[in-house]
Amino acid sequence: MKHTGLFFGSFNPVHIGHMAIANYMVEYTTLDQVWFVVSPHNPLKKKTSLLSDYHRLELVRLSLRDDPRFRVTNIEFKLPQPSYTIDTLTRLEEKYPTHNFSLIMGADNLITLHKWKNFEQILDRWSLIVYPRKGSDTADIPENLKSRLSPENYTLVRAPQIEISSTALRKAIREGRDMRFFFPEPVYQYVRDMHFYEK
């Protein structure tokens, strides 16, 4: 069984912070691969500056540069909306039976995990690999969630805290700032060529 980490996000856009976390996970944990799961636009939310599903998927593809440690999937584009993590995990498990999946998430997401659909089933069937986020303390985990965490389904890794925000990067581009070193080179070139986030 290949141990595969699932890194969920809108990746709007993907940047070097995302890549550094994925790189750390595959080199410092038991993961063989990290899959970037690009989330589709939620029809219940205002679109604002969210790029189309296709372009965000393409930006992640460009960032991976055919590195065999990483992969991008559009699995959630094909599921009913809004998408729930439990449904995505179930579909991936059905489609890729030779993979043992774990969820990669920041501590900020862990603290709110008890609000997710069927979070108990997620913890019963899959493991979590959690990295620290500034302002999020794992001591704040609610009791109904903490009682379900164990060494079998929960690992806290000491990955470096990289405070790069897609929101801040979009704002900087809109202001005309040169942010090339915050992105993998082909991603920045694509964003520039397509004039993304400029308005």
C-alpha cells in the first residue's frame, strides 16, 4: 500500500508556502506521495477573485514540474456540490484501493474538525497529519474531538510555519507589485501571461 497524503485547498493561487509544506510532509513523515486536491468553487459562496477550476488546477500542475513525489487531482470537480471531505475520501478509497490515504491539514483546521460532516467516521477510517499554524494552538481542541484522537489517527509534525497568504499575494498583484519569488517560476509566468488577479 502506498501511503498518500491528501492536501486539500482552493490553491488560489498555489504558492511556495504550499509547496514547502508538501515537500516537508513527503520527506519527514511516512508519506510516499502528496496529492493536491483542488477544491471546486462552492456555488453557495460569492466567487470574488476565485479563478476558474481549470486554471487553479493548471497552476498546481505547473508547480509540480513532473516531480513523482507529488500529484494533483480534480476528484472534487466530479462530485456533487458542495463537496464534503468524507465523500471525497470515500470516492478516492474506492478508486485507488492500493493507496492508504491520510489527510494533511493545518492546526487551524484541526480545531474546527468537529464541525465537519461525519468527522467521527473520518477519524475512524483515516489518519490526520497536522502541521502548526500561527495563532492556532492544539491545546484549543474541543473535548469531543480530543477524546477521539490517538497515535493511530493523529500525528502532529513540527513543520516550519510559513506565513504566506494567497489573499495577500492576490492583493499585492492587484497593486502591481513584483511577487515572482513567492511562486514556482512557471506559476508566476502563467499568472502574469494571463493577467490573473490584476483587477
